[in-house]
Amino acid sequence: MIEARGLTKEFGKFKAVDNVNFKVESGELFAFLGPNGAGKTTTIKMLAGLLIPSSGEALLSGISVHDNPVEAKKLIGFVPDEPNIYDKLTLREFLDFVADIYRMDRERAREIAEYYLEIFELTDRQDELMQGYSHGMRQKANIIAAMIHDPQVIFLDEPTVGLDPRSARLIKDILKKLTKEGKTVFMSTHILEIAEEMADRVGIIQKGQLKFVGTVEELAMAQGSKGSLEELFLQLTGSEEDKELISHLKG
């Protein structure tokens, strides 16, 4: 469903993403991991058609995101790391606006919206201007907007940031449900416990280069050691001091 072929992005002389190749299948939840500044968000934006790669290409269900952007973006739901909403709109107006962009039947769009509004307990707040929303409410509004056209591919960049534990649990349950329906979820997160709990496979990027793609079990085999995803991640991406600390703590 998602394929990166030699995906590269340069900003001047800085290579933020360097020749990244991988595939994510339909019905898979793929967690994209890496230290701060590793290239996660840049990669997601190229896959979602928000950034033009310097070289390489991104494909969704065989459709080039950059050669056929309209067709590709019909498949996508995108949740950024910082909520983007229109403060002078109510949530109902915002969701109607997003549905109109996708040329959805208004009745069908409101049916989907009501489903998520109820889950996130925003039904009674949908006629308020979003300028008064908290960060968590804004994040929920973004998630509903990303889901309203029933996308086949959902990109989420740190989706649980700013959410209370109950809302974060709801997000995880929703994402699991979507993959059971055959949809593809591509998620970046710094919370490795979430990735270990939810992901079918993980990808690890460091300094713009893809270091690993596979299951947590395959990562353990590649590292030649056992441990949590956090320990394995630090073994792969950490400094020598990090690795010595892990060895000391385990010993």
C-alpha cells in the first residue's frame, strides 16, 4: 500500500532523508521511530505529498504521490504533530469544510463525524469556535478531520502528544480497529511502549538513513540480544555511552 523508493530530501547541503526504501502492506500498523531530527516528519510529509522529494518517489497503492497527487491524496488521512485548525470556525463547520474538499455526500460525512465526535466526547462542543479548544481537543478535531472521508492510508505524526491517558487509549483502539478493516496506519512516535504494544513492524531512521525495518523480534535477532524495544532502539541508535549505560543497568 505504501512504498518509498530511494526517497531523498535535501535542504541546501543538508540531507534530511537519504535514499530511504521500504514497503508497508495493507492492514499493517507501521511505527516509524528515530531520535529527534532523524528525518521522521520529513519522510511522512513526502509520503503524504506535502513535500516534494529531491529524488526518489513515494507510491500509495501503486499511485505516485507526486505524479498523480489528487488521486493519491484521496487515499490519505493525515494527522500532523501540531494541530492545524481554523480558530474562527466551529468544529461542525470545520468538518463540513473538510468533507466538501473531498466532495463527500454531506449526510455521509456527518454520519462519520458523529461517530467520532461521540467517541471523543465532543458532540456537545461541536458548535463552539475552536479558538477556545485546548491542545487535546484540537488534536482530536484533527484526527476526526483526517478520518472523515474514510481514508485507506492514515499518516499520524506523534498522534498521542497532548492527549490525556483516556484519549490516548481511544486513539490506540481506533487505530487497531482500522487495521482490522484492512486500512494501513503509518505512525511516528517517541513513546516506544506504544510502538511495541501496537505495531506489526517498525522502521528506525537515524540521521536520515533507514537503519532497520521489521518486527521487534527481528530487531532483537539483528542486535543479537533480548530486551524491550526501548533497549533495542538505544542499542541501535544510541551513543557508546548509552550502550555502556544499558549494559551496566542490565548487568
